[in-house]
Amino acid sequence: MAEWLPLLEGSLRERALEVVDEAASALLAPRAVRGPSLSNGQAGLALLFAELERARPGRGHLVHAEQLILEAASAIEAHPLPPWLYGGFPGIAWSIERLGTLGVSPLEGLEEIDETLLGLVSQRPWSAEYDLILGLVGIGVYALERLPRPAAAMCLQELVDRLEERSTHTGSGVSWWTPPQHLSSQQRLVYRDGCFNLGAAHGVPAIVALLALIARAGVAGQKARELSSGGARWLLTKAMPDSPGARFPSAVAPERPAEACRSAWCYGDPGVALCLLVAARALSDPELERAVLEIAREAARRPPEHAGVRDAGLCHGAAGLGHIYNRLYQASREPLFKEAATAWFARALEMRRPGEGLAGFLSWSLLPGQQEEEIGWIPDGSLLCGTTGIALALQAACHPFTPTWDGMLMAAIPA
């Protein structure tokens, strides 16, 4: 990767750093995060304190990172956790591996996790989800991190086979169908028979990126490359012409018109473009990169009022868009992406409500304890949707250090 350049400057940078410090203090409060997981809990928070130590050492951040990941790791033994990256034990193990590169004392026991996941992905047919948050792609992110260990390479080989078995070949390329039982209750109301999901969080874009990274790593090279290239071609055919909101819908299904969706990481043009640029770089495909960057430029120029952004979180908020455009800027050095990233970070800081939530941030999310799917403003300390993720994105925008944590978002664009 080329040298990482600090994005924010002047008073905006000073303000961002003040917010990061306030967030770090607020997130140490009891119950600021829930549980041990990467996306919502202690493992994700440990990554924040490790990044703080990296930028400004000697302030006690490393101690907090080590304590948090130790508590998260203890939960693997103490409680049954699912085998998914975001909410389960692979995400905690991935964080342990990442933290080791930042000077946090390594923990033992990951070899047992490697073997457990190898056994899991060797099962056929694969009937569970395939996606990044809850399925095969997330396991692949962990296994990539564990290379060149033999169990990790075998896991990735099996994973490519499972994705090939689940694939659907069309005239325009390759895709992956999501059956109705793997959709949310709201999505099932729209797509009763299932759909092709176009979101980075739960759909095809993350598969395309993962397969390209696996091919780049030299595992199942030809098969992974062909599946990734076919998936990228298929995705590009789903870009809607002359759409005022966004090029990519959240999903497509036969006999149902595609609809533009918001701009976000989880769904929408920015997340799709990010995954496709990872694939283009990993596959050394300049034609794909040119097409992807054009889509990304159009998204960067889109007026904020068309983005559908309500809060500041990474998943579907202003800091998430700021970080995506920062990644695109660092990869391309195009001023347009720097301007878009700076504007979205400024917008994220403007969303603060001092004295409320955690460091002034609230998340527009499902209300806890409600029987119906009611949405409202809640304090949220998580990495994916809350204050931990906002602080990580702001931290990355202020210092000359390539982020170590955003591979979980498929955001680590290769050189």
C-alpha cells in the first residue's frame, strides 16, 4: 500500500481528535459495549485502543486493549458463541491476530479455532448463510488472516468449493442466490422466494472481494479468480442507468423492478464500489478498476440529501462514508474522494449531541426490548454501528497509519 496520508487538517482535525479522546473515555464505562464480539463488543473496542496506542503511545491505551481482548477471549471458553465473524468466536480470534501486529501480547488457542472452522466449512452441502456478517465470507476473512498456516489454506480451499457449489451461472456472469429463510423479516415481505443480495454486508459484493483476495494469496487460484471475475461482471450488469439515487439496488429478483437504495457500506454504491475495487486490485484487473472508480466518483458527487444518512456509524452512517471515501482517496489519490471524505467526516461531527449517548453520538437503530421492529435513537458503543467505529474512522483520518481493523469491512484495498 502507498503511504497513508492524514486526511483531516486544521481545526477539523483538532475537533476530530478531541472527539476520539472523549469517545475513548466514554467507552471505558461499564456496559458501554455489550458482550465479547468484534462488531458489538470488547474485541472491537480492543482494536480502537490498540490504534490509539499506535498513534499516541505511552498513555495507557495498550493496557486497555490487552485487558479487553483477554476478556473477549475468555468468553470463547465460557459461553457458546456462533461461528461467524461479526458476532461469534472467529471475530474475536481475528481481532487477536490483528492486535498481535500492533504490539498486543498474543494469546494461545487459535489453532483449535482453525481446525474447528476447517471442519465446519468442509461440510456439504452448505445450508447456512454465505455472507460476510453471518456466513462463509466472514470465515474466509479470518482464514486469510491466519495464512500461511496449513489449516487456514485448507479452510480457504474448502470455502471456495462451497461458494462454487452455491453459485448460479448466468449469461452475464456468476452470482449467489439468497433463499428466503436467510432474509430478514422485512426483506421476506418483498422477496418471498429469495433474491440476489447486492449489499456488502450480506450479499454478492463481499463474495467477489473475498474470492479475489484468496486468488491473490495463491489458494485455489484459478477457480477463485474465475468465480470472482464472473461475480464482478454480473454485478456491473446490475448497475441501473440514469438512477437519481444510486446505481445499485439493495437486491434483485426475477419479475421485480429494481429500486435505488441509500448510500452506505452495508447497502448501496459506496460499499459495492469498495468491494469491487478490492477485487480489481487483487486480480490486477485495470478494466474492472476503471469501471469501479467511475461508479465511485458518481457516488462521491451525489448530494448528501440523496444518501439517506441519519446517524454517524460505520455501517450506514456518515463516518462510514467518510472512511470509504478516505480508503478510495488513499488508493487513487484523487482529490474528489478526499473532498467527499472530508465532507462526510464533517457531517459526522455535526451529528453529535453533546451530553447524550456515548461521546455525543446516538445510533438510529432497532429499539432494544421491543416486540415489533421499532426504530429510534439509542446509545451504541459498537464498532459496526456505534461510537467505537466512529472513533476508529476519525482516528484513521487524522494520522499517517494505514488502518489495521477495516479488513472486516472488506475495505483494505490491496496495492
